[in-house]
Amino acid sequence: MIIRKRLAAAVCGALLVTVTGGLLPSAAFADSGDTADRPAAKEPPKVELVLDVSGSMRARDIDGQSRMSAAKQAFNEVLDAVPEDVRLGIRTLGADYPGKDRKEGCKDTKQLYPVGELDRTEAKTAVATLVPTGWTPIGPALLGAADDLEGGNATRRIVLITDGEDTCAPLDPCEVAREIAAKGVDITIDTLGLVPSAKMRAQLMCIAEATGGTYTSVQHKDELSDRVSQLVDRAAEPVVTPVATQGGERCDDAPRLKAGLYADRETFGQHRWYRVDLLPGQELRASVSVAADRPVNRDYGVLLRASTLAGREIVRGESAGDGRTDVVSTGLRYPKSETDEDAGTDAAGDADGTGDTDVARTGDGRPAAETVCLRVSNSFSAPASVKTAPGLPLELTIDITGGPRDAGDSAFLGLGHGWWLLGLLTLAGFAAGVLWGWISRWRIAVWRTN
């Protein structure tokens, strides 16, 4: 009986798959063999460990030993476990200058081991020679580390290990991190604070948040080695890296974007424009997130607006915050009809009287791609003491999928065209029910006979 039940279920399942198999969007089975638009192969990920070797690292408050000793032991464990495909380097700060000249002390940062294929013995020997010495020039060290990782398309990560706040102001390390992020070089900075104070914790959190990194408080040697190992391993994991772009002041001079993830910067109250080409039968799905990476006033919002080249609004998405979150996101969807040829123009082709239409036509009279203008606006404001440059981090996601035949028919989200899909699914369910009932009656008849 169990076998017969399974057989009946299999028959019903096969019928359902047969009926509905042809209804899946063709994009799901599209051949990805076209390599013309594929990005270049990624280089091995790069990581630079930045270690504080200032005089305060002599303090003996980590598991009964000095902070420097704990850091050295943790580094040895980390170096033994570095994945083969990670290119690792080491930079120090405060390791060489023991004097009291602040100007000289704030230059005290150097690359101890170059970023590249790891020779574990050589790297361990270099770390073993370190002795707590001087100042804590975190800002200059971060700038040096960014230069060490420059070039190529590899995933790049800086891991900063320190036991104190920067001593080289006014070169604020948090502002340095923001400048690094504003360059669009895709460097993530993770920070680890050894026995941190409240002020040091705030500074290290600011550095990490400016580049999308993490902050960790460490008070034991095992915690240090485990966390650094995790961050090095994370660099080797495949990630989607946003493509740096710069929005225009108007749609006419805005960058033309394809499907993907993009990163930009937007100052308080600024408008940023982007353009997307949409063919008939496609659907545009866009979302944007703007992060408050510095103190801002309460009550703010983000607007994502799609319009035609002539300025007619198509659709918009908006969201607001009241200070309880540091990221505001919103999105929109715009399906372009396959049959309504003037879906991308103003009504009747030129209802605004400008003489412009937004849909060009090819030589054989078919509609060509429509240019959709995306405008990102924000209503953030901040106290006068807060710097407005660089702008707030902005992340824009563009996705283009198959859309419905009728621009007003968005119920199927691009999975089908019109009510015939629902009708076929209903028919398939009815047929499966009839078949299951017939098999059940046959099974009961056989049971009674036997």
C-alpha cells in the first residue's frame, strides 16, 4: 500500500510539473555562456594587519602578560592559519621612535611585511622583533595601509589592533577612514580594541562604521587570535563588492547603469541622478540605502524617484526615520509594457508640450530602450559642528527582470503574463485531484477484492 501511495503521488507530481514546466520565465533557463560582459577574474584577496606597538602595549593586563606578548602569540596563531589564497601584509605604528617630538612620533608607521604570498617563518620572525616604543599615529597608519593595498580588483581589508586612541590629532582617524571610503577603493577597516576605554571605543567604532567594518573589544589573548583569524578568513569569502560610481547633477549627465550594486556619496539635502535603459517587456526594480555615518538631527527621509527624460514622474519610493536607525532604505518597481508602445513617453507621446518623446525607435519602427531617470534625494541635516564632506554613504541596487505584457499587470512580478497562468494552474490542480481520486478508488477496490 505504501508503494502504491508513493506511485500515485509521483504520478500527480509528474502531471503538475508537465503542465506548469513551460510556464517558468525563460530567463531562468537563459544560457550564461556569453562571456563578453563578464568582469575580469578577481585577484586573490588582500589583508593588512595594522598593529599598535606604542609604549602603552607594555601594560600587563591580558591574561597575566603584557599586551605586546599577547599580540605576538595571537599573530603567530593567525599566521599559521592564513588561507593559501590570501595575500597578507603587516604594518606597525609607534614601533621605532621613542622620543617626545610629536611631529616625529606621528610619522612612526612602516610596513613590517609586504602584502603578498605569505612566508610564515619570515613573517613570524619580523613580529618577534617588535618592542613597545612610541606614539599612536592611527590616522597615518591607516593612510599607509590603504596605499599598501592599492591597485587591482581584489577584496581588501585592514585589521587594526590597538590599545589606545590616536595621539596625532587633528588628523582624526575617523575622518581618515571616511576619506578612504569616499575614494571608492572598496577597503573595509575592522578594528579591535585591547582593554578599551569609552573614548577609545567610540573612536574605533567610528573608524569601522565609516567603511562598513566591525569593531570588537578584546580582553583575552584567545579572543584576539580568534577574532583576527575570523576577519582574515572573511576576506577570502566571495562577496558582492559595490561598483563605485558618481551620480550626476541632472539626468542628462548622469551615469548609465546596468543591473548591479553601486556605491556613491551624497551630501546633506543633495540630489543624485542615475540613468537605466529599459526594453519593452522588462521590469526595473531599484532600491537605495543612505547611511548616517556621523551624528545627524532627528527626522530625516530618503526619496527614490523614477521619471522620464521629459521629467514626467513614473513611480517613487520613500522612507523616513526619526533617529532610531542609522540607515534609511526605500525602493520602487517599474514594469515596461511589451504592447503599450508609449508607456515610456508622456501621454499621447507629447502631453507636456515639450516636443520630446522618451522612447526612440529602431530603423524598422520597433520601440527601442526607454531611458529611465532615477533621482536619489535625502533630507538629512546635522549640527553646525558636523562636517558635511565627504557625503553620506549611498548604496544603489539595480535589477532588471522579465515583466508583464501589460504595464498595469504587475501581480505576477514577471513570473507570468496575464490570467492564463492562473487558469492553467487551476486546471492542473483539478486534473491532479481527479487522478488522485481515481487511483484511491482503484486501490480501495483492489483491497476489498483481496
